[in-house]
Amino acid sequence: PKQQELDRITALPGQPPVTFSQFSGYITVNEQHGRALFYWLTEATSHPQNKPLVLWLNGGPGCSSVAYGASEEIGPFRINRTGLSLYLNKYSWNKEANILFLESPAGVGFSYTNTSSDLKDSGDKRTAQDALVFLIRWMSRFPQYKNREFYIAGESYAGHYVPQLAKKIVEYNKAHLQPIFNLKGFIVGNAATDNYHDNIGTVTFWWTHSMISDGSYQSILKNCNFKEVQTSEQCDDALNYAMNNEFGDIDQYSIYTPSCI
Amino acid sequence: CTENYAEKYYNQPEVQKAMHANVTGIPYKWTACSDVLIKYWNDSETSLLPTYKKLIAAGLRIWVFSGDTDSVVPVTATRFSLNHLNLTVQTRWYPWYAGNQVGGWTEVYNGLTFATVRGAGHEVPLFQPKRAFILFKSFLAGKELPTS
């Protein structure tokens, strides 16, 4: 808990005055390799001691929850276009809960490893294991959150991270007489879930939303076997042709809004 | 272009100092996504549906939502995947409301709630912050989305 106070953020540069507390810093998750994950906790705007804890994870894989979740989605601040100051997010999720942003795995954002080879053999398994170690040690630093109503939230490739971590927590709780996690559930958005159905669904969306031609749609269905882990060269060619020649200059992440030039 | 603002803000030394970040002098700039990690990503489960089944059986509250203008992991992808769970319907498909507008559509299954968010891209709270906030409040409360 002493370290908790050392992690307290008094104020961020260019931040408007706020009533809630915020903390950020590192938790070592592997001493041998020197892996440490960076977190940012923005406590609830009112009665934080009575509000649930929500862990937010972005996907990628390799993308930062500070960059996306905290700074342009659910966090209390938005960064203004000068990139030098912050303004308040009217619909911040810390109005309802204590939000914990985690940059995971090591190598994402401020999270680091002292073993550079770690950056080239990350994957679902180690990410989930390191995230569990992070939570166990984070709870030691913030014991007031032990047994607090706890949820996990995320989007995109965190459609892997969130259920994988939830499963580890459920197993951890079963293995301990006095579990510290009161995990109630999880919520995921536009989440990678099942390779085969996700891929078929994506190509179907492209065609039904008139982003690709009939020819491309037929060519993709003919050349792509999404049940295989590796796509064939013909399949890649069909997909790349559609994306590079038929999409046009759109933002695939939001197909009806202007793309960032 | 919002992530460009973050690239600038979090690489300022005074911001890193205030956040107790980069205390070991990471040998590369802070960036929103790591090219190295995604390029060399090692193991990736082909399907999380078996894990969903286990976690539904464990009694967790599970909500899955889709911004319906995203084409990267679009709503059809999620519906095809969830359909494969063969869950029974608890509350039939209905439009949910945010103010006097349809916020999206939803169906409550035994063990899982699915909802769309109308007019939202991949980062739902970025494009539809109010609708995302209502979704979040309903999820935390364990209540179905508003019918009016």
C-alpha cells in the first residue's frame, strides 16, 4: 500500500481539475525476464469504495489500452488536437466504476521487457498468464479492491484476452481457499471470437454492405478455406484485391465516417 | 486521427514523469500499437467458443456487443460466431433505446447478452459514447437494455 501512494498521480500536464483519484505505475510480472506491465487506475468520480472495479483491455494484438480505451473511448479525459492538453469525457465509464487500464502484453506502450526476445514470442498463453500475475500483485498493492465486484471489458483482439483471463481467474479462484477475485462477468465489443465464423462473417459484411464486387465475393469464397490456420496464396490474392482495389480510401473501422488523411 | 494526439501527448517527458511511466528508459518511443508484437505474435487460439461455454457454465455475466459500422470485426462476424454456441433465447430480439433514438438491437440468451450499437465503428465508445455508456450501465446493473 505504501507503493500505492507512490503511484498516485497528482495531476497530468494540461489536465482540468477533477475530483477522482488516479494512480499509475508498474507491476513486475516476471523477474527473470524483467517483464513489467504498466497500469493506469482512474477511480470512480463518486464513492469509489462502493463502486465495482473494471479492467479494460484493448487488442491488436500489441495495442495500448492507454492509447485507445483510456484516451479515446471510455476514460475520463480526451486529448485535444494539439496533443498537449486534456478535456473531460462527458460519458466516461468512471462515473459508474473504478476503471483499470492495463498495457498488455510487455512491449505494448509503457509496458516493457528487459529480454528483447520476449517481443518476438508473445502470444495468447503468456499474455493471459502475465495478466493474471499482474492482477494478483496489483491486488497486493491495492488491497482495498480485494473481493470487490470485478468485471473485465475489452474490444477487438481482446476478444481473446478477456475470456482467456476470465478463465484463468475462475481456475485461480477454484484453487484457492480464500480467493481474492470477485469476478462477476465480462463484456467485449467487436471481439475476435472464432476464426472461421469471424472470417466468413467479415466477408459477408463486406459484400452485403456493398464494399466489394460480386466477383470478389465469389473469388474469396472459392479460394479461401477459413477452417485452415494459414490462408492460401490464392485466398490472400483475392482478399488483397478486394481491399486494395474495391474498398477505396475508407476507414475500415468505421465505414461511414471520414478516414484520417 | 485521434491516436496521433496520443502519440504526441504520452511522449512528453513531463507526462511520463507525472504517470511514473518509462522509468527504465525504454529504448523506443511510446506508440499506440507495437508493430513487432503483432508481426511475431506466436500462439493464437482459433476459437474462444469452448471458453465461452466454460465461463457460461461458471455463471459469469457475459455481454458481447458490436458497433454496426465496423468492417474489421463486423457485426455479422460476431453473430455467426455466437450462433455457433446454440444458446436458447431468453428475451427475443428487440430495439433498445438511448433517449428517443434506437441505440441498437439486442437479444438475451441464456448465459449471454448480445447487443449492437447503431452507428458505431470498431471503437464503440469513441463513435457513440452515450450509447456505449448506457450499454455499460445496463451491463454493470445486470439489467436488460432499455426498451424505450
